[in-house]
Amino acid sequence: MLNKPPPTIQRIIIIFLTLLFLSSCAAPKSPRILFIGNSYTYFNGGIDKQLQALAPYAATKSIAFGGYTLRDHLNSGAASQTIRQGGWDFVVLQDQSQTPVTDPVKFFEAVRDFDVQVHASGGITILLMTWERPDSVAYGVTTAALAAAYQKAGSELDIPVAPAGLAFAESLRQKPDLILYSQDGHPTLAGTYLAACVVYGMIFGRTPLGNPYSDRSISSELRDFLQGIAAQSLGYR
């Protein structure tokens, strides 16, 4: 069992009511999900595209540039402008892979500032916890440190955290030969798919286990394993 505190009860209720409203409208509208991040988000076609394949009724978009921190996105203005245009039910934030540990104040303040914008536009913020990158372990950027940083920000700002980093670690604990990322942490297709399964389970409030979609290069056996790990990371039985 992965050691991850669940999202706050308040946010679970908000997410549930939002999805209930979306599914019960006379003319149902697709939930709209915006991803803000960097190459960890856009590699392999993007976590957003994998999520859309898992949930074809969803509309997804990504604003992601190589090496960007969340503060870089705030400074550039493009992401903020997109949020202010409104209509996003969920905004998924992924910070640069080291920043939450090496500069936690910068990380926290950027998340807080984005969350204010997301709330003002009527959306819900979700934090996408990234995973340990081998070339940064010596600097303290470990699974445990990243999890602690994301969970601390999520707890203090009342934002649910999609625990992709913990799912990666558990996958590799169970299957040490599985390749989920490169030396600098960029995900393989299997890693991107796993992250998308975690986000799917977080946003839609259901286990990803049993979802029929997987990329053609991912075997059905690997699909089922990754879906099961994602479900476990979120506390689904």
C-alpha cells in the first residue's frame, strides 16, 4: 500500500459535484482539462493526449515548454491568459522536476498564484507530483522529497495531488526492470501512460483499472499492470 494521504474531503466533494453536474446536464458538456508544465508533460505526445484517449468524452489542452517552472509560466503570461478565458473544469499543474525540492518557496508561491487564477475562473486546481530523476538524487531530489513537497503544498493550499511520482516508485519496486524514464527523468511512453492513468483516476473519481485504452506499443499485460499501480496510488481497491 502506498503511503499517500488522500485529497481533502472538501475537494473530493467539489470534484464529485462538478462531475455529477457535467454528467447530468440535459446537454452534457465535455469536462475541459488544461495541463500546465514542461517536457515531462509534453513528451510522447503529452499526458493530455493519453488522458483524452482514456476518457474520449473529455477535452484536453496543454501549455508546456521545455525546462519551464510554474513561475516561468506565470511570468510569460500565456497560461494565465488561457485560464482567464474560462471554461476549464480542471487545471493540472506540473512544476519543473527539481524546483519543489530545491526551491520550495518558489514552488509554493507559484502554485498559490495559479490556484487563485484557477478559482477565479471557476475551475479546480490539481497538482501533478513528478517522479525521482536519477541524475538528481545526489541533490536530494528523491521520490520522498518530491512527495513531501507536493503534499505539503496541497495540504496548505487545499489542492488535491495526483501522486504520479509515488506510482512510478511503486511500479519500479514491483518491476525493477521496467523503464519508465531516462537518466534525466523524461518519461518513456509507459511513464506518460502511467501518469495519465493517475490523473484519470483523480479527476474522474473512478479506478483506471479495466479501461480498454492503451497505446499500441504498450502490451495488454503492461497496460493492466500500470492501471493497477495507478489505482493503488489513489487508494482504489
